[in-house]
Amino acid sequence: MQDYHEFLEEILITEDQLRERVAELGAEISRDYEGKIPHLVCILRGGVVFLTDLMRKITVPNTIDFMAVSSYGAGARQSTGQVRITYDLKEDISNRDVILVEDIVDSGFTIATVLEFLETRRPRSLKVCTLLDKFERRQTNVPIHYCGFQIPDKFVFGYGLDLDELYRNLPFIGCVNAALYHPDA
């Protein structure tokens, strides 16, 4: 396994920038949901770090649940466009105010499929909160109500986002220099 310093092209978003922006998102959601109880639905696994930091910055009572979806396949760096729900919600979301918490919105196919799936369960409201928006790669229109950062079309890792299931624990978001990354090293 390579040390991430060997293939880190740049730190795109620092730990301080993440902390500050997550606090701002928490304050915004708290204002928007005053008098309500938002139900935060985290897309596993990449969104977990973001969710745990975000929910602590939301000052109104909130609940959480989890979903897992797959659209990348083993070792893939881009979505296949084929979305599978691999772990479904445990809670009923009908007539609830749901915020889908995602680590990154890229092509938009995954989030569009999840939104369509969740709409069938008749939530009172359904909004999207993403840490990262890779807008220039968007291939389908999806509503993003809360966005941490718009980022360029680079492969990123850290702060919950993995690189071959590793490096989620890093406190920043870095860009991979693909020429220097050797997964078998």
C-alpha cells in the first residue's frame, strides 16, 4: 500500500475549510428546518464522515438513517450508470422532511435514481445536501439544495471518500495524481 503523499497531487479542500463550510451548512439547514425534525439519510459509505460532522452542527432535533447504493463496480473510477440499492432504509419516511446526505454528486445518475426511489415512499419533502458537486461532469439534472463545494473534474479522496476503500480517514480532500498512484504497490 502506498503512502498517500506519493500520489497526492494537491490538497483541494483543507480541514479548516471543511470544518467552516460544514458549520455553515448546519446553520443553513437549522434555519430552514426551524420547528421541524429533518430526517437525514446518508448514502454509505462515503457520506458518513460528512454526516457525523453535519448533524452535530444542525441545532434542530434530527434523526438519521442509511442507504447504500452501488454504481461504480470493483476498482472503477467512474460510474457505470447502473445503480443498485444494496442497503435500504430502516425507517419509514412517509410524511417526513428528508434530507439526502451525499459525499459527491458527479454525473447525477446515482442521486437521480435514489431520489426517484425515495419519492415513491411519499416524504413530505425531499432535499439533497452534498459535500462536493462535480458540476462539469453532470449528465442528468438533479436538484442540489445544500452544497459544500463545487469542485473540478478531478479524482478526489479523503474525508470519507475512498481510493480503493482506503484513505477515508484523512481530514482533508485531496486530488489523486493518477500517474503516480499504483494500487498494487
